[in-house]
Amino acid sequence: MQNWLRALRAVPLVVILASSGAFAQGISPRIDQLFAGSATLPTGATPAIDQHTNWTTANTGTTTITNITGGFSGQTIHIFCGSGDTFTSIAADANFSLLSTWSCPGSPSITLTLLGSVWTETGRQGPGLGAWTVGVVGGPGGSDIECQNASCLFILAGGSFLSNPRVIIQPGIVIASAVTTNSAAEISADTLGGALTLGGATSGSVKIGVPAVAGSPNPLMLPSATGGGDTFLMTDGGNPQQLSWNPRITDIGGLFTYTGTAIVTPLYATAQNCTSSASPAVCGSASAGAVVIAAGTTTVTIDTTEVDANSDFSLVPSDALGTRLGVTCNNTLATLFGGLAVTAINTGVSFQVTSGATPAVNPLCFTYVITN
């Protein structure tokens, strides 16, 4: 057949159009086969074809086509799902270069071109979407591809022909998927209007998408400069939102300083701090405070909602809390160093502290800090 095609190319077009008789009658069916012919695609995983352009599937059981034999390099075929055929599919493998798995009836038709020994997808039809405009491109050096159609899809040929391809989208145009088959990277669309997956040849992938809930966030504009070390992207909150590179925060109002290896802060503070010389000590929701164990007793209950079974406690006795608490604190060293321990916890309500020594005359003053 290929020899016949070569011979056909050598025949002047005017001769073919003007000829009649046996020659014209013999050549006409071949032209019909090439440009307008259609046939039923043989069933099975490796159907054999001839030079027809249009093929209709007819499988009656689950069938994944793994190769199509009999084609010639450069041949383009259109495969249509036959009536009642919900069984035929084609997956990307050594014989097929596809944007994704094609199957009936998810997509009514697919167009393939045989490049070398690989059938390469150049178009498919989606349910209710009409046909995609698909481009297979390649050329010396980097190439720009301009998308001007309402639904466009590109396959960027790999290797040295497109070492640094770009896809240019005109305003108002949505590109559903762009795939580069070279070793540098891959860009593909999970679903229409869904997330884009950016993947390297060996470095895994990352997805860029939008929230699943309804909303209309302002578009993001990437900065025109390259960020330096220890920088991050921050939006200006405008419409569109302009992103810019900003240095890593190393100081916030003097509250802390990041040295690169440690966080240094001059002060730790809690939202609330309790001062109570009562028993039980009334501390609301304070996670820190100053309280007392009354003279002649060894325990005090501290009421605070900040305590739970997983709380960590710091208890520090002190005889320098008298002014704060309005009492005279016990300054007997044996009492101060008698030992303090948390002996009971009531989650969300209170905790109890017990001293190993009984303070005489004056109460034992101490501070507590709860860490949850």
C-alpha cells in the first residue's frame, strides 16, 4: 500500500481528476478509503487495520486495546464508539501516547496519528463538550504555542525540539490541559476547572487548584523577579492580588528574634494571670498565677478552667510575693523547700497542690504555671 501511495504522489492531480474508465474506477475506491472510508474496528486487544480513516468499535465485553497493527507512519485515524459499545478503552503504554485513558462512552471518539511506531493522540471528544482543538508541535529550539480557540489542548513534542516550551493563552481563553512529554516537567489537568498537577521527571508532583466550596477569590499575579534566600510570597490583598517576595520575619515588635538557629524572646506572658490568697484560690481561666497554702494546712485547691489531664505544671515557692498577694509570706527555709506537688486534677474545673511541710504562722506563697 505504501508503494501505491508513493506512486499516487507522482501522478499529476489533473490526470486523476480528468481520467475516466478503468484507471479512474480502480483508483476511486482507494481515495475513498483514505479520505472518506469507514469500517468496523476488529474486536480484541490488537485490532489490525488497513488504510481506512474512520473506524467504529464493536466490542461486546471489556476490552483494553494495547496496540493497533497494520497502520503506516503518518496515518491518522478516527475511532468512534459503536452503538452499544461501553466496553472499549485505550490506555497509555509503549504503543500509545495519550493525554489520559480513553474509553467508551466517556468520550465518543478519539483521533490518533501513527508517529514512528507510537499512536499519538491528537484529539478526542468529551461528553457534551464537542471536539477539542489539539496541536502536536515541534521545531528547533524553544517554541511558543498560542491558544486562540475556546477549547484547546496541546501535546508538546519532547526531546531536543522543545527544550523550553511555553504555552501562551489569549485573554478569556481556558486551556483544559497542557502536556509536555520531554524529561523536564509535565503539566496536566485533573478535571475541567479542577487542579493542575505540576510534576518533574523524578521529583514528584504538586497540585495547584481552587477550594471545593463556592467562592470568587481575586486572581493572583506572580512577581516579575526571582526571590532570594529566606524569602516568601505575600499578597497585597488587591484585585488582582499582586504577589511579592518578602524577607523572612526575624523580629516582631521586639517580642522575639529569630537568629537562624533559635528563637530568642525577652518575655513570656499568658493571656490571664491570677492573684488570690483565698482558699480555694479563685483564678477563672488563668493558666498562671500567685496563690497561698494557709498556715496550719498543707493543701490548696486552685479553681481554673485551663487545667486538664494532660496539663504540665510548674510550682515555685517564694517569700517575695507578699505585696502582690496582700499577705506576709512564710520565709522559713524548711517550709519553702518542703516540696510542692499536684495531688489532684478536676479537668476544666480545678487542681490541688500539697506541700511536704506545714507552714506555721504565715501562709506558704507560690506561683503556678500550666502548660497544655
